[in-house]
Amino acid sequence: MIIKNLRLILSSAIILPVVGCSILPQPNEITPKQMVKYQTPENLIAAKNLNGKSGTGKDLMLTGYKEAFLPYSYMNNLCKGQNGSFNQIQRSTYAQLNKQQNVSPKTMGSELVPYIGVFECKSDNPWYVSIEPKSSKYGGLDKNLDIITLQTSVLNSSSLNSTVDRNIAHSKTEREKQRKEYEQRLRQEQERLRYEQMIADERNKFIAMNAPTAQDLGKTICNETVLSVYTGIHIFGQPQFKQTNGTVIASVESFSNDMKNIKINIKGYLNTNNGISAGNDVLYNQVPLEAGRTVWDSKANWFKCNY
């Protein structure tokens, strides 16, 4: 009894900010036997005030006890009470959803999908209803409750066909919109890749035209590459480095016999003031960029420069 009362108190605490003093049942508490007395979906919609005072929809929470499942639960159990089978014949296309007022992403989330759309009650006297989202908002003191506005409508054969046709048209429109957006993103991505390739080609062309040769001994060369910069932090006694783009500056000492490698005399790296700095806190290929240090390196990516 204590637990039951506690649940009732908690339910009231959650629901009161949305529906005032009324306490709505949980969707899984509704039974076909309870719905038999309503006889038709129109009677049930009116009796349970499923579309609110204006008749255009009612605010229901998709948080806690899942009030947003109530219209489906009512209609499903009404159909079962008539010895029928309640089935979704078309998913919601969100044709009635006001996108500008759609705050909560849960309105179009997968959790709600089975409970909205167009439904058929297969029985001796079949009937059809649509349950469609209109908008959403956040409620509660901390604005942490997802509140969905749903409208439940009875469809006759004429309105059923009209609704299905409208939803199909809306789906086609949405698919066309998505296709155009995809094609636009694809064009933008292709433009970005072409631009990056153009920059890479220009860089490679520049490096090839300014690559050091055997006649360039003693001349200054540069390499734009990724450097490791000391962060000032030690973890378990080991200095920590971060990766960053930078420019190594050196001079040509000699070439290997196959001309693929060069011996360089390090001057340092290009600093933010467009000058040369040196020290063991910046590494190139794990080699500290200390002035006067000589190392062998691949000739690739080195080019003559004026530092």
C-alpha cells in the first residue's frame, strides 16, 4: 500500500505541471474491458478529451509514464474490446508537424514511431484513426520533460484515402528535399576535395621546382611538416608532447650517393613571429630541433627557402 501510494504521489508530481489536477492512467493499465462502453473512436476521443479544449491536439509527456502512448493505447484497447486487431497501416510522415515549434527531438524519435501514424481496426465494423504529432516543447521546473502535442482523428474511407495520399505526397516531398540536400552536401564535399587536391598539387609543384640539388650545399632549406611540441607536463616521469603543424629550417650538408637522402644541419623551427627558434622542446621525427645538430633525412618535402 505504501509503495502504491508513493507511485501515485510521484505520478501526480510529474503530471500536474502538464494537465493540472487530473491524473492520467499509465498506457499499460488500460484494458479492452474498460473501453467497451465507449463503442466508437469518436466517443472515446470526446470522453478522454484526447484533442484538448481546442480540438486541435493535446499536450502529453514522453517522459516518465509515457503519456504520449495514451491515444494509441486507448484506440488499441477499444479495437480489442470489439474483437478486432489494431494495426499501423502507415507510419507518420510528420506532415502536420510544425517544424518551427518542434523543440524536442523525441517528437521524431524512434520511440514514438510505433504509436503515431494511420491505424486500422480490423473488426466486423472496421474503423480508422490517425494519431499525428503537431509540435513539442519542454516542461517541468527544470525544463527536462519532453511534451508532445498529439491530435487523434477518426478517418472515414474518403478522408483515409485523402490522408494516405497526402502523406505519400508529403513523403515524396521530404524525400526530394533530402535528395537535394544530400546532393548539395556531396557537391560541397567534392568542391572541398578538389580545392584540397589543388592546394596539394600546387605545393608538390613548388617543392619539385625548389628541391635542393648537389649545387645547393650550405643553402637554407625548409620542410613544412608535423612537429611534436613539449606541453610542460610529465606523466610517470615522461614528458608529454602534442602534435602541431610547423616548419623545420636547416641547411644542406651533403647528399647520399643515390641523391635520395640529405644530411642537414638544423637551424631550428619557424616561430609565430616569423623568426627562427631552436631547442629540445620541439621535435621533428623524434629529433630535437637544436641549432647545429646534424642528421640524415629523406630529401622528399625539403625545399629551398630564404630564412
